[in-house]
Amino acid sequence: MGANEVVELLAAPFSMGAGAVIAVYVAQWVLSRLAAGGDGYTRKKGENLATKEDLADAVKQLKEFESARTEVAHNDWIAREWKTVRARNLEVFAARLQENYEQAQAFCTSCMSGVVPQRASNSGAEVALQSLQRLYYPELEASVAVLLDKCARVKACSSRYGRAVADAPAEPTEASDGRLGEAGELMLDAVGELRDASDAAIAKLTTLTRQLFAVDSLDKQRDTSAD
């Protein structure tokens, strides 16, 4: 309250008296201080609330970051373990490839002598090869499928040739020679196709092996060092 306001109160028709004027002034001063204090309290409370929200947001971001980092680390661990398992089974897989090839060749050799094995297929070796391929080497599915198909064809053609040999008369005829010759040609064609399929599968496996062991990268590093 200013001086003019005090004068006006003293000059009022219904004078309040000096004591009343002072009381009014003090009351207004106290109320103004309380109001100022209230504004400061509200402002301080707002600042604290904003700080708390910022802290909560920072904690949330930190948790998201940790979750993402954990996921990346887990995925990296899975990738390393997957690569290790694939590398560890390469030798077994190659052995299964060779096993199926050799068994088809052995079946063919037996039929050429006129002895047709009672069991034309070796489901155990086939299943073992297919299981390894499906578990660890999905990129070799086509190569394995072709190889097994050619193995089956060699056995079928060899069986036909073996029966022709077994059924050939003691005195060969033009008809029996024709059947034997036709069966022999089919068998030899099947054997050639099997050899090509085996070579293709081994080439694919060799490429995969170089990728798993990063052989090409090592070669480049060695060449760079030599330069």
C-alpha cells in the first residue's frame, strides 16, 4: 500500500483510525508475501515434476538400450554357435555324401556280375545325409536331392542290367544281346550322371567350407601383406 492510499484511508468519511489503517496495510503485505511464496512453491513443484519426468524418460531409454544391446549380443552368440556347429559337422556331412555315392557304385558293380542285391536302396545312409543337410546345410538341399536321385537311378538301371545278365541264355541271341546292350548303356549313363552330381555336391560343399572358415578373407589378407 502506498502513501497516497494511506492518506485516502485517513481522510475517508468514516475514518477507520490509524490503527485500522496499519492493520489493513500489514494484512495486504502478508497476503502479497504469501501469494509470492505460493507462486514460488508452485514453480518449484513444477520444476521438480519436470525433473522427475526427465529422469523417468532417461531410465526408460537406458532400459531400451540395454534390451537392444542384450538382443544384439544374444543374436551374435547364436550366429557364432551356428557357425561352429556347421563347421564341426562338415566332415561328417562329407562322409555321408561319399557313403551314398560309394554304395550306389558298389550296387552297380554287383549287378554287373549278375548278382542283384535284394535291397536296392540304403535308406539309412540316405536319411542320415538328408538329416544333416536339413539341420545344418539348407543351402545344399538341391545338391543333395540331385545326388540321391542319381543314386536311385544308378541302382534302378543296375538292377535292370543285372537281371538281363542273369536271364541271358547260354547261347546269346540277338534279342538277348539287344536287351543287355540297352540295359548296359542306361546303367553307364546313370553312373556318369551320378559322378557329375557327386562332383557338383562336393564343389558346393567346398565353397561352403571356405565361407565358414573365411578362407577367402585370409587369402586376401595374405596377398595384401605380401604386397
